[in-house]
Amino acid sequence: MAGERAVGLVRELQGAAGGRLPPFRAEELRQALEEMRTLYERNQADVYDRLLRIRALRWEYGSILPNTIQFHMAAEEVEWFNRYKKSLATYMRSVGGEEGLDLTQDIKPPKSLYIE
């Protein structure tokens, strides 16, 4: 189980009778902290992977996501998607002259390399 070492240390501290201080277990504490760091990094990797997938959804579905996809997103993820969508729209308006440049069009390259 994740966090077993930390739980064991806390239980030992709580189980000490009469406010007695149990011996300091440096190695167990170091292992518990290492486990926490590993779990934190794994969770951060999962969050970043979701962020990349949400960013890809903007290019796949456009500026409005279907409800079936939004249903599986947290409120913070929907908020991030909306900010990304606005940021992308601002950038596209700022380049390409008066009408802007729509980067969401013609994403796939042409089949032929020759221009007619």
C-alpha cells in the first residue's frame, strides 16, 4: 500500500504511552519521504499527460468540446482548456495580417509534394 511506511511511523508516535517519545527512526523516515517524493512525481506525470491530451483535444475538436468529453474533465481542466483556446485565438489574430492566420485549418500536409 502506498504510504505504509509513513502510516507506521505515525501509528508508532500515536501509540507511545503517556506522551513518551519513541526513538527517532531516521532510515524509516528517509524511506517514507522517498516514497512520498516518488508518488508525487508519478502524480505530476499523470497530470501533465492529461494536460497534453486536453491540448490535443483543441486541435481535434475545435474550440467547443462535446459534452461527452467535458463530462470526464475536472472544472480546472475545463478552465485550462478555455484559457488555452483564448490564448490560441489571440495569437492567430495577431499574425497573418488583417484577417489573422487560422492555424487549425489544413493541419494535414498535402499528399503530393508538387504544387500545380
